[in-house]
Amino acid sequence: MLEERRSQAAAAVVDEAAPAAPVASAYRDPVTWAVAVAAFGAYLAISLFRLLQLTPTSWDLGIFTEYVKQLANLRAPVVDVRGPGFNLLGDHFQVIVALIAPFFRVFPSPATLLVAQALLVAVSVFPVTQAAVALLGRGTGRAIGVAYAFSWGLQQMVDFDFHEVAFAVPLLAFSLSALVRGRTRAAVAWAVPVVFVKEDQGFTVAAIGLLMLLAGARPDAAGWRGWRGRIHGSVPGGLFLIGWGLAWSLLAIAVIIPHFNAHHRYFYWSDGGVVGAGPPFSVTGLIRQGFYAWPVKLQTVVMLLLPTAFIALGSPVALVAVPSLALRFITTNNSYWGTQWHYNATVMPVLFIAAADTLARWRAAQAGEPAADGARPAAGPGPPAGDSAPAAAAGAWPVTGFVPPASYLPPAGSLWPRLRAAATRHGAAMMLAVTVALVFQFPLGNLWHGTTYEIGPHATAADAAMAQVPDGATVQTTLSLLAPLAARTDTFWIGNPGNPLTQYLVFDGLNSGYSPAPANVPAFIHQLYPKAGYVEIYVRDHVYVFRRA
């Protein structure tokens, strides 16, 4: 039987020269378009109504609004929201956000950033679905695309107002989708601009390069081919991405950011512990730091793998997520460890494409596994009904043409082949089930609540208060009003030390950020600026506007 399978595999290799059956394109699939449009609408509704209700989760939308406004007006990215005279390139290397500037010039509103973010997420649905369709067929690919589009990591990013990592999501999706489909040049091309998203993304680019390098290092070794699957590696491409990613990350952290920083340092070294501004470096210290609060970090890893039903662990593509997680888990800042905020968004396309790659491997491997009675089948079961993926060549792995030796296969009747066969058949359905179960525990669940779309009297009063401030004026304000004012004024957050005396001061007494909240706002402002001469010109529903006399 083994010799027969080898001869059949050899015939399959010869047949590789024959024209391959055309793969259905997700880019022309109406179902994929419907999923992408639905994701765009859902995510835009979540973020846009949060803006309209003036309930931001942080000051980041205000910061990025002023950043894009400065670039749109061809000025240095000085963002007074972050601090008086603060050049944002001294905080993070996030130059790719400048792509929004031309659109902001036409539509000068923080909503422009939210539309861009929702659009970036929607666009990423296409490469993830395309990878799944190419590897598994149309039906299964569509299901995986839906599960990805509404995965919790993307929801959390959108709920965090706006962040630059939104650009990394489609770029990584396009790069890895090309990689698992054997298009190495496209994989390299899409990975190149990822380094301009943020200074730490270069390490992820290097991980893609390492995967490409390892897959291309020994292309003729049978066991190696089984490991790499469809990943047609490239030694030159892999080496280039490793060098490109590491060079830009190190350059940004060591040179560019300190150059623009007022203190000429990379601020986030203070969160690095033994690899930053903390105690001297030691391997044991690094290990202790990485495993500190391990239940929280383990929960994050489990939650990341859960949307793919843990199937992503079967592909080397999942290793691309390691640099991102490692950097987060070794930091001493606990904000990076959990499932909150935007930090898990870039892991989603990596793991879903890895899951599709795993299912393709398992589906192909079934042709060489023993049946329940110990006999080895002459051919695999092929894709489920309705899928368009080509059937496996008899006795060989159709993804690679590799026939595993008898010693490579698990023993007949073992539990693992049965579990793997079940996951291969029902994996996409499992991912959809997990997505549906998690929807109501994450921001998408708010879409069913009427309060999500209500603009209350307090928000109306705040809008009227902000209208008292003319365009181009200088203004200090509380966190909830930063983004709308930053779009058209020189805005300072009232919580920052060293702010200048601005022409206007807008204070939301109900959402000031002060604890306890000031009971008498005019007296509080006079206490902060006793000689500034601020005069109250508007008050409604605890929202005040003061103008400097």
C-alpha cells in the first residue's frame, strides 16, 4: 500500500504541470461583499454613535484628529491635545495615518477617521475570505470570512474610537493571504508598508520574513514540505523582510522617536522592565516578567484562539502572532495583557488565515491516514459538498504532493485522527458558532439596544457649548469634547500640566474626569486660573463655556 501511494504521489507531482482548476474569487463574490458591507456598517455605527453621544473611551480620537488635521494643512504633527507643543512623532512612529489627511481636508471631522477605520476592517475581510476559499472551497471559505469579520478582536479595536493599528489589519491579511496561496512576491509587497503603522510592527514583518525563509530553505525535503504546506517560501524575500522589519523598528525606537521627543528618549522604555529602563537585564528576570500575572495572559491567549476553535495552532502561520504577544506580555504595563482596547486586532487576520491553512493541511492529510479499522484509504474524502476546492490526488497530500511515511502517521484507532477529522469537517461551523456566542459579550451586542442610538440632552447641550468656540481659536476642554474641538481649533486637554492660557475653556461638569467632580465649576475654574480673567458665557446641563476677557 505504501509503495502504491508513492507511485500515485509521483503521478500527482507530474500532474502539477497541468492547468489548475480556477479558484473562485472572493472579490467577485456577492456573499463576501455583503459580509464586508455589513461589517463596515456595524463597526461604523458603533464608533460613530459613540462620537455623537460624546462618550469616548480615551483621548486617542482627539489626538489622532489633531494629528491628521495638522498633516492635512501641511504642518508639523504638533498635537497639543497630547501635551503643549508635543510632536506626535516623538510618541509613536505612525506615519501611515497620514494617508487619511487628504480626505480630512475635504471632510474635517473626527468622523472621517472612524469611517476610514471601519473601511479598513471591511477591506480585510476580502483577503481572509480569499485565502479560505482558495484553500478550502467557496462554502467553507465564506463561513470563515464571516467568523473573521465579526471576531471580538476587531470589535474591541473599533470600540476604542480610533487607533493606527487599523492599517495593519488589512495589510497583514493581504500579505498572509498571498503567502498561503503561494504568491511570495505579493506577500512581500503587502508586508513592506506594515513598518509604517507603528514602531513595533517591524517585528511582525520580520516574523513573516522568517516564516518565508524557513519555508524556502529546504523546498525539496519531504518532511519540510509537509510542514510548510502551501507556503512557497523565498529565501531572498524572507531575508529582505527580516532585515526590513528589524531595521525600521530599531531605527524608529532608537533614532526617529527620540529625535522628535522633547526629552530625546523613547517613552515606552519605562514599561520594558528588564529590557527597558528597569532593573539590569537577565534571562531569569525576563522569564519572571513574562510569566507575571500568567492567568491574565493565559486567558488572553485562550480568547485569541477561541474564535478559530483552536484550529489555528495547526499552522506555522500562527507563529507570526508571537512577536506581538511577546512584546505585550513582557511589558510591566498591565494595560497590554488583557482583552481590552485595540491590542488584539492585528492578531485576528493572522489566526484566521492560520486556521484556514490548518484545515487545508488536515483535509489533505486524511488521504494518508489510517481508517478506523487500520486500513489506509486509497483517496481522501475531498471537500464537503458544495465546496469548489479540487479533490485530493489518491494517496497524496494534494496541497503539497507529499506522501507521509508510515512512521509519520498516528497509530490506527487513536483519538487524534478522529478529533482532527471532526474539526476538518465542522471547523468552519465551529468558528461561526463561537463568533455568534461571543457577539453578545462584546461591542456588537450593543447594536440591538436602543440606547446605542440615542443622543441625549446632555450631548445636545455640549454640542451647543462647543459651537460658542470659533474656528481656529485656542481652547482647553475635558476629555469627552476633545475630538470635535480638535478638528477645527487648537485644543488642549485640561488635565495636562503646563497648558497656556487659552482664549476659551469648555468644561463638561458631568464628564470632567476629575474625582470628585467639582460641585461649583465657575469657582473651580477661578481656582485653577485665578488671574486669567475667564468669564462664563454659556452654561446648560452642567456644560460651561468660559472666554478669557
